[in-house]
Amino acid sequence: MANNSGGYVRPKRQYFGPEEPYVYCHDDTYYRQKQTGRCGVCGKRTQYKSLYAAEFCCSVECSNELWCDITERVATTSTRRRGGRK
């Protein structure tokens, strides 16, 4: 999305609420932690940590991007074993 001056404009994000004990989004649950961490996608400070991905995440859009990346890695990584174990 571009603005009139030709620069990129980031769409408004739907950040997780500051008082919710957990958020369910994209088949994952994000629990509010006592300590803060950096969002694994955009780097914003947040208290919500993914149950399954073990990453901090700040918004619905970052959650979507995180799970798209994980799905892509799983789909493109070879699972064949090398060597002798069967």
C-alpha cells in the first residue's frame, strides 16, 4: 500500500489487549506473561507469548506472519534422514 508521496504505509495493526490474560488467534493461544519480550516479527515490546511457537507476539497481523513463516519452513524442509538409522 503506497501513500501520495510514494512511500510505504503499514496497515493499522490489531494489537492484543493489555488486560486480557490470554488471546486465541490463528489456532494458537498467546498467554500474557509477567515479563516483557520482543515480538518475534516486528520487534515491538509485548507481554504475550505463544503457547506453540514459543515466541512473543504483539498483534493479529504478526501472528499471521509468524505462522505463515513456520508453515513455509515446514513445507520446504526435507525430512529425509541421512545415514544408517532406520
